[in-house]
Amino acid sequence: MLRWFHALMPKEERFFQLFAQHSRAMVAGAEALRAMLEGGEAIERNYQIVMDRENDADVATREVLIAVRRTFITPFDRGNIRDLITSMDNSIDQMQKTAKSIKLFDVTQFTPQQRDMADAIVKCARLVQEGVPLLQSISNEATRISTITEQISALEGRADDLHDSGLRELYKSNVTGGTALNFFVGNEVYDHLEKVVDRFDDVANVMHGIVIEHV
């Protein structure tokens, strides 16, 4: 009876399988969001990919949260596991909101700064995908994890600069020959892109905190 009960319990490795599942969805969503910013037909084609991958990420998130409740032994603190998967999920949720805003306001053209911010989002997603599995061997991989979190924070700082310079150019162009509506819509896109990178910085902070607690 006891053997049967333990067989039903999620294994510790299951968490990292689910983290990997979520990471794959997150990277695919980031790449599709970046592709949307090429404009034209790429918007419609990649919009649905962002939506689908966000749904995939939600499935992985739910499974992690269920596993946290059912598992006796977890790879690290239960609260940290919840914080990690929640911050990861917030990142792709914000990608979905960005894609929805682009569709809602019929945005078809994007600035170089917006594309560069989307490039930063893709880089952040790939860094998270690389870094999360390393938490399985925190002691041995602490230095590499810390480097990854620093790289994500640096990308967040770069995205902030792109946001500010791009918004400034948008304002100047609409003061001289544009409209308030153009500025409003452009500002919405900038704001959402910045929030995506901010959410990745949250992931980096959680990962860094886990390293500090366990090394």
C-alpha cells in the first residue's frame, strides 16, 4: 500500500521537466512576438503562436503548482518554486498582453527601438531557458547562474534606455507632424515591451535569491 502511494507522488525531477516545458513555450512565444514586429503578414501569423504558447505555459505552471502541494521532497524551498514558476509565467503573460495590444490598435509599423527591445526579450527568454536547469545543481553551477542573472539585468537596463530614447523620438515626431493618437498607440507598445523585460528581470531576481539561499 505504501509503495503504491509513493509511486503516485511526483518525482523531484518532475519540477525540472516542467520548468523546461515552460521555458520552451516562453522562448517560442518571445520569438513569435519578435517576428510580429516585422509587420505586415507576420503580425497575424505570429500572433496566434504567442497565444498558443502562452496557453502551453499556463499548463506547465498549473502542473508545477499542483506538484508543489503533492510532493514531499522538493529540489529547493516550495516558496521559491512557486515564485520561480510564477515569475516565468508572468513574463509570457506580458508577451501575450503585448501581442494583444498590437492587434487591438492595428499597429503595422514598428520603430528600430521597439525591434531592439523585442530582441532583448528573446535573449532574456533564452537565458532563462539556459539558467533554470542549472538550479538542479546549484552548488556546482552557482557562478554560471549568477552570470546569467546579471546578463538578464543588463538587458533590462538596455531595454529601459531603448524605451526612453524611442519614446522621446516618438514624441518629437508627433509634435511636428503626427497625432496624439499615434503617440498614444506607440507609447502603449513601448510600455508593454518594457514590462516584458521587467518580468524577466523578476525571474533573474528569483533565481539569484535561490542561489544565495543554497550556496
